[in-house]
Amino acid sequence: MPEIRTVVAERTTRETSITLELVLDGSGVTNIQTGVGFADHMLNLLSFWADFDLTLKCSGDLHIDAHHSLEDVGLTLGKALLDALGDKAGIVRLGSALVPMDEALVEVVVDLSGRPYLVYADDPLPAMISGEEKDIWREFFKSLAQEARMNLHVHYRYGRNGHHLVEGAFKALGMALRQAVSRTRTGVPSTKGSC
């Protein structure tokens, strides 16, 4: 039986204080408290569809806005994902998903390549979603991709409702990560010998 991939992480700055525990080989059990209800909902969806167990607590400067909290949650979660993968031996590495959410359709593709890159096509997103500007979600995904050292492509294909669009993205990301982290290969998934 392969070792269960678990990481405990902390991040403290003048803007946020974050603790988390991530279990890649889980069943979608969560306890998430970011102080931003919509973000809690999205991270629950991500964890459920990825089959990750995630315990996360963030205390941030929400008297300003949610920007610093979501950016730092992305950084901390991305670093935990990278650490939990270790040398990446046996993982599939690549994953993709196309998710409908009522009138919206969102595609997410990931490559746990060791090279951080974000492509984020968010034209259909409304300017404000659940009381926050839409750009906080780009910052979350950018921070996640940077620290997880992964290629992350998020393409909001079409839709009108901001909640539906972002929800589709988080479900699709969870599904893509579930594929990418699954261990069905032997050795490191790279012709270079490392990723």
C-alpha cells in the first residue's frame, strides 16, 4: 500500500495567518474557514471533486477586502500540494475536466510539470461576484499555480452567472487534480527524469 500523502503547513504575514492540513489520498472531508463564505464553498467543492481532505483556517485583513486572504490561501495550498507530491513518482501528472454549471461551461487543464504558468480566460465573468471583484479569483489561481509549480489553464467558455462560472472552475480544478495526482504509473512522469 502506498504511503498516504499528507502535509501540514502554516503561513503568517502581517496580512494573514493560515494553517492547513492537506491529505491527497483522502475522501473529500473538509473543515474550511477563510472568513469568506464564498471562498469556503469553492474550496469545499475543490476538495470534494479532488478527493482531498482539507482542513484550513485563515485569519486575514478582511476589513480591507478578501484579496490578501485568497492570495495567501492560494500560496499556502499550492505549496502544500507541491510538498505532498514529493518526487512525483508514479503520478499521472496531467489532468483535465470540462464542467457545466447550468448556463455556464468551464474547462480546466493542469500539468504538475514543475513549471508554474497560469492561463486564465475570464471574459464571461461579471465584474463583481459575491461582493468581491472578479480579479481576486485570478490572484487565487495565480498563487496556487506558482507555489504548486504547475501549469494551470482555466477557460471560462461561456456563461452569465458569476457564481456558476467560478463554481464550475473549482469543480473542474478538483477533477483535473484528482486525475493528475493519481498514482497509476511507475517512475517519475517525465522523459527528462524529473519534473
